[in-house]
Amino acid sequence: MAEPEFDYDSCLRACARGERQALQALYQQEGPRLLGVARRIARDNALAEDIVHDAFLRIWTHAARFDPARGSARGWIFSVTRHLALNFMRDSARELNLGDQGDESTGAWDDLRESVGAFDWSTGAGRIYGCLDRLESPRRECILHAYVEGYSHAEIASRLGAPLGTVKSWIKRSLAALRECMG
């Protein structure tokens, strides 16, 4: 016998009435998938869990605002989660000004180095800064964009005005160079 289809609309109406069991049922039904959405955007498990927690709080407090004329209840739930994740990533992104490509004396690299202060650059984790210093400016910018700011390869290509394949190649080769340097 087929399992009855989950009724998202009535579940959201019940949440709007303050019925906690409805929120629990919604969490059991969609929690893992919403976590997957948040994880793809945040690229961090703990952060994704926080985002999903906040999403369910928002779903609970804003369930009465759901308008079935504008779309499906399930779509609305996913939209709430996705928007929270994107807003969180946008709001928490580091405000590193990478400056012009040709200007190596300003921007994120200098900001990052200054923020470390008197850290011993020659030992331990500090060695990464010396290794990054050895990379050419555009390749270093790709690494910083990808691993400090969390941009996708396509976003980096757009920011640098470089072909996507070139950016992917720069990142791959730069990571190999960093591994070798840190070796």
C-alpha cells in the first residue's frame, strides 16, 4: 500500500496556528534535504545546520505569510532556506578588497597579512603565507577568492575577467604549488 503524500499546505497552516507537531512533521519530512541545500551553499556542515535551524524558526514564525497562490508550500520552505543561506553567506563574506589585478601592494593579500600581525611566518601554519607570496598575483587572487571568500570558479572568472577554464587551471596549479611549498 502506498504511503499517503505529505500535505505541505496543511502543515504550514498548522504551523501558523501554533501546532508544534506540524513543525516537527515538517522537519522530519524535509530536514535532511534542507540541510543538503544549506550545505551546498555554505560548504560547511556546522554552518549549514545553523542555517537550517534558523530556516525552521523562520518557517514557524512566518508560516501565516505563505500564499498558495504564489507557489507550492514545499517550494516556499526550500526558498526560505535557500534565501537564508545566501543572505548569511553574503552578509558574512569578508570585505576583502582585492584591488586591481596588477596592483600587488594593496588588497586582500596585504589585508590578510596585516591581520595576522606578529605571527611567526616561518614555522607552522604561518608558512602558508610565504607560499602564497610566491604565487603570481592572479593565481594568488584566485586562491583567496575561492578559499577565503568562498566564490565559485565561475564567480572568480567573472570578477577577474578571465576564462573559466583558465581560472580552474590557475587554481589547480596553485594548489599543487602550495602543497609542494608546504611539503
